[in-house]
Amino acid sequence: MINFISFGSLRENKIAGEKVLRDLRQDFGYLQSGTRLQQKVFSHTFPPKYIHLLRPIADRGSALNRELYGSERRGIFQGTHNSLDEAVEAIGKLVKKLGIANCGEYSILVQHALEKRGLDPQNFKMIVDSLGGPDPSPDHFATVIGLKKGARLDSPKTWGNQAVVVDAWSGISMEARAAIDHYLKILSGGRPILGISFLDGNLTKFFKIKGL
């Protein structure tokens, strides 16, 4: 159960999210994404016999993504930092240098920026199981604010009517139910959906902070 809740109205939460997205665009510009490359490749419904032709392109996107992040990204998560601010700043410097950020890195930057504005953002991970896709269980990290008291990240129906998803990767500050529908279309690729699950997506808990 979540203990720290944002109590702004739906409109106020959307505006807060939009301001953070604008600030991030000013600070980082447009960051490419290896996962977005894969989703562009598989954004249309192709006959199964053609999937094998597209798979190498998507795999190359994944390999390039891993290669670019490599040891530097692992070093940030495995190293020890003086503060959370320092750890998040290291993530920001890395993605800015490489010009690449996936949804996980974006969620860290968004969460931190919203916290600096006095809000209580929570990051979640959404997993969609679909039928017949190249990736049977694609996932996505994003940030939600305005959660109702007692809300559970693994149960969006408990989030309340003021909940807003703020996602720099998708460029949205959107009412949570509409955002989930938006992600379903992207992650399923239009294929039949077998199941949907939500998990705690707070990646900052993996940072090692001195004294904590």
C-alpha cells in the first residue's frame, strides 16, 4: 500500500505533469530509444511468415541499446552515491551524452522532477501478455501522481479519479485510465491480449546511497 499520496485535482495533476515534461524537453531534447525502434518495426500487423524478416532488425536495436549503455549504466546502479540527487544526476548525464533513454531512465527523471515540485509520484511497471507477437510480454515503466489514499500500484482500479500518468518516453500527461488504454495499444501491437499486470516500478530503490 502506498503511504505518500498527491491530492491535487485531475486538472492540477495534468498541468504539473506537463510542466515537468516541458522542463525535461528543454534539458534533454529528444532522446532516441532502442525499445521504440523495436515498436516501430512491429507497429503494424504483419503475416507471421514475415516476422522472421523483421526480427533481426529489432534484435539489432536491442544489441545497440545494450552496447551503448553497457558498463556505464551498470556502474550507476551498482556504484555508491552520496545522495539520490547525485544518482539521478548521473543517469541524466549518461542519457544526455548518449542521446538515448528508455522508459526506465525516463521514469527516474520524471519521478525525481515531480518530487522536486513537492508531489509524491510513484513509478509502476505495466506488462502486457499478447498472442502471436515477437515479444510475448512487452513491458513499460511510467510515473503516476494523484493516487487515492490506500491505492495499490498493482491495481489501477484503486488509483482513483485524480490519478495522472506522466511519461516523458511517450510524451504524455494523461488521465490514468486513458494512459493505460494508450499503452495497451502500443504494447499489444493490435494482437489479442491474454493478460495485463502492474508492478512497483521504482528503479531508484536499486541505487546505493551512502548511509542508507
